[in-house]
Amino acid sequence: MKIISQYTPPPAQALARLKDDLNTTSQAMAELCGLAQGQQWRKYTGGSTPRVMGMHMHFYMAAMLTLSDDEVAKVLATMREHGAALQLADGPALP
């Protein structure tokens, strides 16, 4: 398995563009990244000093946008094997 040894986060403008490209809400982007609220997402895309997106959050978001439902199900099964308890949200999935 390859380990990431260096990471440069995406700039706020790229994250804002991703939201626009997905044609979705700040709340949906927050959920995609594992954040609680849309206002938390907006902290990564605006203001005079936007937050930097950590690699773990960026990896999670990219995986959710890239992996098929079956692949995500395999990851969730592995998480459960590790002892995690989780429940999927009922809302619509992003593209």
C-alpha cells in the first residue's frame, strides 16, 4: 500500500468551484466531507483566511465522489470489521 508523504491542500477557489460543478448546496458538501453543517463547509471556501482542508477530509470527499456504491459498501464493511458502528444517511446521494 502506498502512503502519502506530502500533501498540498486545494485552494478555497477550487473547493468553491467543485461545489458549483456539482450544482449542490453547502449542506450537501458538508455531509460529503463529514462536516456537521453547511456553514462549516463555507469556512473552507470563503472569508479573508479560509480554512485549509486536511488530507484526511479531502481523501474522504474524493473517495465518496469516486468510488462506486459497491466499493463504498466494501469500505464500510471493513470499518464494521474494525468494530465501528455506522448508519447511512437517508438523503439523496451526490453524483
